[in-house]
Amino acid sequence: MDGFKRFGLYMVPEGALYRAGADWLGWDSVAGKATMPPDLPGLPDRAGALTATPRKYGLHGTIKPPFRLMQGMDATGLASAAQAFCASRAPVTLPRLVLRRLGGFIAIVPHMPSADLADLAGACVTSLDAFRAPPTETELARRRASKLSDRQEALLTRWGYPYVREEFRFHITLTGNLPQDQAEAALAVLSDHFAPHLAGPISIDSLCLMGEDNAGMFHLLHRYRLSG
């Protein structure tokens, strides 16, 4: 796992949903290679333009956001700690996923918020915090550009991430920020495209340790089953 500049813990779907999402984004983080986006009539722009921002992360839902390793820590120790954490936690079932606009971007989200998933994500953020180097001023400024609340600012200061516990909102990003008319058009097309892959409940039964390469692309390094 040497050579990666940042690491994170993600929920990465498997099966048909993953295949559809990876193809749409143009990056397969599991295989570590580019993909060919589908030709979907009705999109307001090329798929490659709509997905330029989220592409490098691959299809995922953030659990512990990307971080640089603290001095004295290494990727092997992080992998062992992540595996132990996942072995102590139970899977989480979401009754249904849907597509929605979140501000200016399109994402797959739970139909209703899940307290169990927020608890899992919060525990992951805090349990692995010893491996996280403090954020740079540039990283802090990028977070603060979202006009954080006082509570979110406090979480950012403590955990390097403003969306922990009660502030956590699980989402699988499909586009970058779009003007309202483009976002509405993309939502309609993508809702139809992803509908076959979102029917019924989904079990989050694993978390994935991800690594960012020197080109800024994220790769799946390990998948750990939630077996607690």
C-alpha cells in the first residue's frame, strides 16, 4: 500500500449497482482503471463533463473522509485497525435508496435517514482518528467554504470533518455541482438509468479502505466485512 498519499474508509457497493455507477463515473476504483460512460439520451451535457468532480473518488459513500497519515503511522497499521474495527461492527440495512438533488449535485441517498448508519460512520471517524494527520489550512478553508454551522465547525476542529454523528448525511455522489436546469434534467435521466439497481433494501455489510494515488485517483485497497 506504499505510494498512496491519502486514505479513507468508504462504503463501495457491489454487483450491478457498482457496475452501473462505476461506468457512469468513468472510473472503476476496484479494478483501478477508466471506464466508458453509457450514452444516455436527454443528458444536459456529456457524461464526462457532468462527472468530472466526483470521478476520481469512484462510486462510493464516504464513511471516514480522505486523510493523510499522521507522522509515525503507516498504511499497514491503518489496515489492521480498519479490519479490527469492521470485525467489531454489525451490518446496516437501508430499506431503500433513491436519487435526489443535494444542492447542485445529484446523489444516491437513503430514502430516510439511518441512525444506525450515522452511528457506524461516527464510530469509524473517531476510532481511526489516531492515524489522521491534522488538516492543512488549505483543507480547512475548503471545508469552511460550505458556510459551516457552529456545531460543524466544532466537529471540523476536533475530527477534521464537519459531518460526524448528527451532522452525517450518507450519499453516493453521481455529478458535480450543476446549474438548476441541468441538475433537473440530469436527475430525470439518471433516475431512470439507476432505478433497476435501487429496488428493495440494501445491506451495507462491508467498508473499504481506499488509497489516493499521485494522480489523485482513488483505488480500493481492502474490503473488510462488518462481522460484529
